[in-house]
Amino acid sequence: MQKPMKTNEKLMIRALKGEKTERPPIWLMRQAGRYLPEYRATRKEANGFLDLCYNPELAAEVTFQPIRRFGFDASILFSDILVIPHALGQKVWFEEGTGPKLEALQDAQDIENLTLENLHSHMAPVYETVERLKEGLPEETTLIGFAGAPWTVISYMIEGGSSKDYAKAKSWAFAQPETFQKLVDLVVEATSLYLIEQINRGAETVQIFDSWAGVWPEWALRKWCLEPCKRIIQSIKAVHPDVPVILFPRLVGPSYKTFALESGADALGLDTTLSLQWVREEIQKHVTVQGNLDPLALVAGGKALDQSIDDILSHLSDGPFVFNLGHGIVPQTPIEHVEQMLKRVRGF
Ligand code: 1CP
């Protein structure tokens, strides 16, 4: 998969298309957020978190903040994965301190009541944010659009918020696979249309977050995570064959190989637990890899941080690679540690 040619595309895009780049591009999942004082200030100006997501001026502002401060190679649209259920007609709100809340789906009728009809009108402010970013980002910075994967989004739709064990959502899938499949199909369609429109408006790549993929038996992982993501990627590629897609099937262990071979993604986001040697031998031959610094090593800083970074770079920088975290940055992350990390990755 390693291609020696150097095109005049941006660093991040070249890496996603399978090139071993002169240095690894770097960005961080959740790079806009509460660890930044400027984010906390803008967040106060908005009328709650969802309002921030639907305010193009403020959403663009918080997307620019980490780029101004750190000069990352890529910038991820500021929004949330839960705008999809919201656009389908489900009640969604954010409670300070407790996170996302939804009016949980209870039965097949609740699924019937959801609709794709208002998708694009609901998302109009998000699309406008994408256009503002396209316009305002430095020309070397790659704009990433994103959405949640169907399973991860549906887990919130059925649980009504975050969950430790996904008991309601998984029980529904096991006991009533036909109605669960209907919900998956609807979310696949909505997510495909949403991501394609983000690309139409200026996103240069998109990332699909399957953050809670790692909870299924192998056959169910295929049915409820791999297949839906594969369908979304096929829909995107049918319209935008040259736009690379990143998939983050978190905590799926050895099934990362199945995702590398079968999902159609150009790049896989690695969680923190994978063996780097195994990734180098079994995954990086097939797709670009992105990751996987432990967000808590970034909190710790010092030697633990330097050693973690060196370990990742020494294993993965011989092939197509994007430096990132293995999951989102956490609010208690010291800004100096982000600077320490950037210096080390760029100096490698
Ligand atoms: O300001 C605040 O208090 C809200 C914190 C916050 C932020 C900054 C939430 C609530 N969402 C976001 C933005 C966000 N969410 C982005 C764009 C910003 C960026 O990356 O720079 C992205 C890509 C997401 C994606 C997201 N939201 C995921 C997938 C990624 C992951 O971290 O696994 C998930 C699971 C969510 C749901 C969600 N939204 C917010 C929170 C706190 C959560 C997670 C709740 C949980 O753990 O269940």
C-alpha cells in the first residue's frame, strides 16, 4: 500500500492515501474542547452545547482555536455525533456535567416516527460552518468532516444517553433484529447523506466514529458495525471516489484486521490497546493507520509521554501514518503537554 510518489496534495491527504510522508501529520480527536481556556470562553457565549453546534460563527471559532494555538495539520469540524438523532426528530439535550440526554426510543413505533425529511434543513447551520472553515483555515490545513457510526449513535438513541453496558440497545438487537435493522438502515442513510453534503461543502476527508464498537461478539460486530460502516463508505465513494475516509472502530481488537480488509476505509483510527508491532505487520500493509497515544499519557506528561510517543513513532512511521490520540483528549490535559508532544512528533 506504500506509494513513494509525492503529489502536491496536503500532507494529511497524502498520508491518508497511503503515502509514507516526510513527517507524520498530526491532529487530536476532540482537539477543540474544554482543555482550552478559549473554548471555555466561547462556550459561555453560546446558549448551551447544542446551540454552539448549530451556531456557524461560534462553531467555526472553536474549530479554529486549536489550529491557531498549535498549528495542527488537520482541523475537525466542531459538532457532535448526536446531531443525527436530533435531525431525525428525536429529542436531544445536554445537561451540564452529566453529558448527552435523549428521549429514549422504546419500540418499533418510535422508529417509525423518525424521518429523513428534515435532515438537510436541520443540518444547514452545520454545513454553513463547514463552508466558513473551508474559507478561513490556513491552506496547508486539511478539513475533516465527521459523523458517528450507526451503532455508536444508536446506542445513545436507545439508552437515552451514555451507558456502561449498552444493555437496552444490545438486548433490542439480539431480541428484535428486524426492527433494529430498520433503525440501522435509517441511520446509515442519514449519515451517508450528511457526510456527502459535508464533502460537497468543503470537507476534504471524513472520519466515522464507532467509539463503542468493542462490545459485540464477532458475528454481531460484523452485522451491526462493519456492514453499516461499509455501506456508508460505499455511498460516499460512489459520489466522491477520491475523498479518503477514516474509520475508528474502537476496541475491536483482532477484528481491526477485518475492518482493514473489508470496510473500504482508507485509514483506521487505532485505539490505545493495540500491539504496535501487530499493527505494523497486519494492518498498515492494507490501510493508513492513525493514533494511538493514550490520552492519559498526555495528561501525565514527562517521561511517560516521551516514551509513549517514541514507541508509536518507531513502530508506525515507516508506513502511511497519522499521529493522533487513541481516544479523545480529556479536559484536564495541560496545554504544555500538548506542546511537548508536538515538539517531539515534529522533531522525530
Ligand atoms: O463543552 C462541553 O461541555 C461539551 C463537551 C463536548 C465536546 C467538546 C461534547 C459533548 N461533544 C464535543 C464535540 C465533539 N464530539 C467533536 C468535535 C470536536 C473535536 O473533535 O475537536 C467530536 C468529533 C465529537 C464526537 C463524539 N461525541 C463522540 C465520538 C468520539 C469519542 O469521543 O468517542 C461521542 C461518543 C460523542 C458523544 C458525546 N458528546 C459530548 C460528550 C461528553 C459525549 C460523550 C459522552 C459519553 O462518554 O458517552
